[in-house]
Amino acid sequence: MHDVDPAPNAARLLVRVGFSAGAEPVGVADVMTRLGQASGFLRREVAAAITRKRAPELMFVLVASDGGEEPR
């Protein structure tokens, strides 16, 4: 994970997931699909780590090592 920011508030979080451009090639669509499949688990983990009535919605963006964002 690269970083997490409120988007636009703490009810929805923008999660920037970093990857190395030199790593083995993996399709952006495949990574986004897998993050989507894991989002329920990740929300439960976030809810367990924080004290809130509801777990925030998670939105994912891939960030290349050079800092450029890939569209989701």
C-alpha cells in the first residue's frame, strides 16, 4: 500500500496501491479485479482496527513507482 486519504471524507477512503514498474508484468485490470474481490475482507480488517460504527468504503488506485497513477 502506498497511502490512504479520505475521499471526500472518512466514510470513503482512497487507497493508493504502489507497484514497481520493473516487477513482473501484471495487468491493471487483473489487479483491480483482485482488489475488488478482497475489498470485503479489507473493510472488515479496517473496521477491526478502528473504532467506528461503519467501516469506510474503499476505493483503489494503482500508483507506479514513478508516482503516476493508473486509472481504476
